[in-house]
Amino acid sequence: MSRTDEQDEQELLERLRQQMKVLDDAYEPVSVPSLASLEVQVRERRRIRRRKNLIEMILFWVIGLMVIASGALLFLSAPALYVGIQAVGIAAAVTAAIIWAGKNRKEEASHE
């Protein structure tokens, strides 16, 4: 290395140091939270999640009981309508299964 290359390199390093100092002065240092504060945050989030899960479970049971009760009332008040709804549901499920199985066979045949 020649003397000018070393001087250029030193000048470049000095400019980089100055720019890094400018950046360091511009931004505040990041503070790392303590372990105790992190544990408090984790406990709080668990408590909130547990409460949300409890509310969702209660809503699930209430809606489920309402659906069962409405199905029972429908069956008691109009058995023919109830049986018709069940038949349409079964027919739709069988049709969907047949269509899905046909698609899979076509895909397997096209891959061969």
C-alpha cells in the first residue's frame, strides 16, 4: 500500500466515525426492560387471553344451546320441514363429496 492509500483510508475511517457519532447523538439509546417488567407484561397478556377465551367459550355454549333449542322447536312444530332441511343438508354434503372426489381423480390422471 502506498502512503496516499493509507491516508485515504484513514480519512474515510475518520469520516465514518464522525457520521456514526452524529447518528448516535441523533437517536436516544434503547432501554432494555427489566425481567420483572417483562414478567408483569406476560402475566397481563395471559390474563387478558384467558378472559377472552372464557368469553368465547361462554358465547359458543350459548349459541350452541340456542341452535339446539331452535332445532328441537322446529322438529316439534314442523317435523316435515325439519326432515326436509336434514335431507337437503345430507344431499349437499354427498354432492360436494362426489364433486371433490371427481376433481381429485382428474388431477391424478393429469399428473400421470
